[in-house]
Amino acid sequence: MAATARSPAAVDPRRAWLAGASGLVGRALLQRLLDDARWQHVDLLARRALPGLPAHAKLQPHLIDFAQPPSTLPATDDVFIALGTTIKVAGSQQAFRHVDFDAVVNTARAGRAAGATRLAVVSALGADASSSVFYNRVKGEAEAALADLGYECLVIARPSLLAGDRASLGQPERAGEVWALRLLGPVMGLVPKGVRPIRADDVARSMIAALAQGTPGRRVLSSAQMQPR
């Protein structure tokens, strides 16, 4: 009798770290990773206990300090990072950089030390290390630092304004997102995909699909590419 073909998930089940599940994209990533048979275990990294986490046998939360992630975290194959804030929420440019650069790069570096070879991270539309805009410059500098860590596969998502229910996650609404959705709602189909607000779940779906391909090198997902066809 011929042997039954085994699926890639059965041949190579993987472990993932996820940081940033308190936000829109992070929570969408969490649900998709838990539902995806290609990942057998998800280690959730957070600085505080997160309300509303699903009960799931694959999920293991870890409370950590992103300024210095512990070396005792479990080994992993893949790292997903959706950490981020705004200058208004953070309170200062320095506090913003502490999250959007330091915490992101520290987590990615810890992932490499724990054996990870693939990394997917949420950046932002307009990220550019040479930008005169502080927000865009920090995002671009973080991307450059991540590219130097030696991951075999690096996926960078650059979404436009995110659409989703932040209040349900206990997050403050972001005025820019709220007003953009209100103003553009009636004509959303006419707005170019590259700048059109995008659902957090579409970002998560695109990140997972790109990382699962495992294409070597650095791949940037534009907001237009992540919009549903």
C-alpha cells in the first residue's frame, strides 16, 4: 500500500512567538496562529496580563520586560511582532522610541537567540530611516536594525491607517483613524489601495501568508498588497 502523503503542517510543525497581542494586528495574528495547523505552539509575550485571551491548548502567555527579554524564554522557529504606540499615547518622543524601536528590536534579537529563523513585523506606511518625520524615521530605523539580525526570512508589513475596534481591546481610539474612516467611508472604494485604511485582519493574514512561504531575504508588504483583492 502506498504511503499517505503528509501535509507540510504534519511534517514541520513550528513554534511561534507573538509580541503585541494587545493591539489590533497582534490580536488578529493571535487568532490566526491558533487556528493554523502549521504552528503547534504559540508563546505570547506581553508586559502585562491581557484580558480576553482565548483559552487554547497551543497558547502560553509570558509576562516579560521588553527592555530586557529573559534568556529563559522557550525556543522558537518564528517571531511575529506587532508592538507599537503613538507619540500622543506614549507621552514623548523618547517613550515612543522605547516601544517602536527598542522593544521591537530587543524582541527580535531575543528570538534569534532562541533559534528563530523567520520574523514578521508590523511597521508603518512611510517608514524611512532618512525621513524628517520622527515617527516615520523611527519606523525606518527599526526596519534597518531588524535586517541586521541575521534572520533567514524577514517580512515587514507597512499598513496604512488601521480599521478595527480598539475599544474592545481596552485601547484608546486614535483620532486619525477615527476621522479617516468617517470621512472616507462613503467613498472608500475610490481611495487608492495604497493609502486606504486597512482592516487589521487583512494585515495579519498577509503577514502569516508571507512568512509561511519562507522566501529568503527581506520582503516588504505594502498596504496596497495587503488589501483584499
